[in-house]
Amino acid sequence: MAFSVPKDIQNHPVRNVDRARQREMRWSVVFVSLLVGALLLVAWEHSQWTDVGYDTTKLQQERQAIEADHRHLLLELATLREPGRIERLATQDLHLVAPSQTEAVVLVVVREAATPARTLVARR
């Protein structure tokens, strides 16, 4: 037995475009795209804040290390400027001798104030 389709029956599907449904789909796509974009923006911002936090912590640690070095250098400078140490180096290493009272000469430089080019005298 064979099946045959009579020629008078049209077997073509008819597609009707539903404009309302297409409009809803477009708005849905736009809404989902905006939502995904907003979520990506929030994730990126959170990532940036995390990086800034790590950088801040790293910079604080570097600052503490530099401050410790600074304190160490100030202490070393104070030690090197100590008058007793300088005198000991001068007498022992450089073989210098402290001057006696008669050999010591104190120089005092006195500078006179320069007179201004024009002088103004007040009168009554």
C-alpha cells in the first residue's frame, strides 16, 4: 500500500511574524545585555579596589622599612658627629695635638651692615 497526497492539499507551513513577541525579545536582549554589562562593571571595580588595597599595604610596608632605615641612619649620624669620637680620631689616627691657651686664636668676624643706597629721614 502506498500513501499518496492529493494535489489539491497545500502542505506549505505559513509563518506569521509576531511583531509583539519580537519587540519583547529585543527588550529582553537589551535588558540582559545591560544587566551583564553592569555585573561586569561591578566585578571590574571590585578587582580594582582589591588591587588598590594590596598596593596600599605594600606601600605601607615599604614606608615602615624606609622609616626604620631613616632612624638607623640618624643614629649613625649622631654617633659619627659625637665630639669625643672626632677628638679621638684626630689625636690617635691623624696625630693632631690640641692647641695650648697661648696658641689658640679666636677669630671673630664682624660684618658691618651695608648702608642703603637711599636713606629716608622722617620729619615732624
